[in-house]
Amino acid sequence: IRLDRFNDEAIIVFSIDACHFMVDEMALDPSNRWYDFKKGGAGLKYEVALSIHSNEIIWIRGPLEASIHDISMFRGYTTKDKKKKKVDKDAFISRIPAGKKGVGDSGYSGEPNKIITTRKGQSAEMKRWLGRVKSRQESFFSRVKSFDIMKNRFRHGKRGTKDKMNRH
């Protein structure tokens, strides 16, 4: 992960979003934490940031349980479970250089000092530009899935949930 290549004059330098990936049920650790509301089954989630000014993936985090919110993942939480809630000090939010921002969808609207989202009052030109940046992020996920990298259900890891997460 390289965050030192940003143009000094640019303020908005990356886009960020989370991608869901279907897995078999976590039979040894049954919980609604694994439920992916987008896919309607068990899943895992990855957070990916892309450079806006170059064709580079600058951040990947995961796998985490599918039920964790995008903003919680960005802030470094590792689980939705309140009893086990820990913060990962190496989360992306803590690695963003001072004065730099990214573009995210509405799931990231709780961090206005780090992430810009589409809001009322922005100019039409700004909204179009934000839409293009977010579309590029979704195109990346679409291409990853079209090459069968994340299209099919992951079935490996027979020794429990931790083994499955490590192999993923």
C-alpha cells in the first residue's frame, strides 16, 4: 500500500468503497454478523481505495464480516459485535496524509474531513465529477467480478471460521 505518491497540489486523491463477497455459512460460528443484506446470505466484505489520478489500488482491507457498515470499516472497527468491538490502529483513516481527502458513497458520510460525498448544495459540475469517480470504483468491482475473482461463492477453509477468513 503506497500513500506517498499523491500530487502535492491535489486535495481529493482517492475513491473508496466496500465490496461484498459471498461465502458458505459459517457453521462453526453461526451469527447474523455474517449476513450480507445485498446478497441475502453469508458473506465477507473488503474495503478498497483507488487512486483518482493514477491506475493504482492504494488500499485493500478485509475480509471482515459482511454486516459491518462501510464507515465503521473505514474508522477501523473490526466487528459489529459490541462486546468484541476493537479498533484497528492501522485502518485507512489513520493513514490518510494531512490535507488529503477521498470520494465515497453515502455510506461514508460520517467523516466529512476525510471523505467527500454527494450532498445538497453542491454544484452540478461537482456532482457529475463525484459521480464519475464513484462510477470508476464500481467499474473496478465489476471487472474484478467479471474475471471470476470474486464472482463465485468461496467454499474453502474446513477448520472453522478463522481458517476460512485466513484463506480468503
